[in-house]
Amino acid sequence: MYRGRLLQARRWRGAATAIVAATLTGCASSGDRSERPEMPRGWTELDSQSSTDDIVFAGQPDPAGLVAYRQAGGRVVVNFRTEREMTGSVGYDEAALAESLGLELVHIPVSSKTLTLDEVERFAEVYREHKASGTKTPLLTHCGSGGRCKVMYAGYLIVEEGMTADEAFARAIELGADPEWSSMQRMRELTAGEPSPGDQAEG
């Protein structure tokens, strides 16, 4: 099964290489990076309606979605799905395809039963680095449907930005999260009484 997925990823690599190379050449020749790039066809498959200026909360991307993201200048993909999910339902080798496209794939498995602040802090580190990179293409995060991405974003807002839990979860709900999700409830438990970055520095 793995070999079949790897061969499939290689076929996608052959089809995508020329497109990506041409797109990146065009980006390099342009001096105006003041606006977020226009996303190519295929991007809508990533459910990009749920996003902020610099981050997208997506369901599982198909190969065309990853190609479209790279075409747009994307660099990093954060995958919140568990190993079991990735081996059971995806249908292609996401890691192999991402590597072939020159994307960095960061895997942070998230489950409501096992979630800890370590995963939130790891995500915060990746998001912080993305913001500091100066890229105008949003960070692509995904899980199965986009839900866990929004929950992790709420955790980021609390741990990194110093928002109160109520503010952060209200923001996640605005983006489409459901307060009844077990992952939302788990994140509330983890961040209850979490000090802001300023409080930590003073201590």
C-alpha cells in the first residue's frame, strides 16, 4: 500500500514540477509583495473560506490542493491528523508529495484524548516562524475537516498572543468551531488559568 502511494506521489511530482517552477520564477521576478498572492485554481478545494490573513484552516487537501498551494508561494503545511488517520483514509502519501514539491510538512498529531500544551506550543513556534518569514502566502493548516485547526488556533491565541480564553474561543467559533466539540472542551481544560506571555516574563 505504501509503495503504491509513493508511486502515485511521484506521478504527481512529474506533473507538478514544471508548473511550480514556472510559477516560482514569475514570483521571483516581481518586486511587489505587498499583497497576498492570488490563489490559483485548485485552492478552493482546501476550503479556504475559513481563514485569516495569514493562516488557512482546511480539511484534508488532495494532491491538486498541495500543488496549488505551492504554486501560490506556499512553504509550510501543518498537519494535525493522527498517524492512524493518515494511513487509513487519505489515499496518497502526503509527506512524499510535499517533499517533492519543496514544501515543509510539519506533523503535529492532535486528538482530544491526547492533546497537551506541548502540541499547542509546537504549533505556536511554527506559526511564529511563518509570521517572521515575511511571506505573503498564508500558512496552510489542515486536519480532516478543519475543526482541529481552529481549536489549535484558539490555543495559540491564548498561549502566544495573551488573549483570554473567552476571547480566543469566541474567535474560533466565529471561524466555524463548535463549542461542543470534545477538542474544544479539552483545550478549555488545558488553557484554564494559563498565564499570558507577559505574566510569564514577569515571573
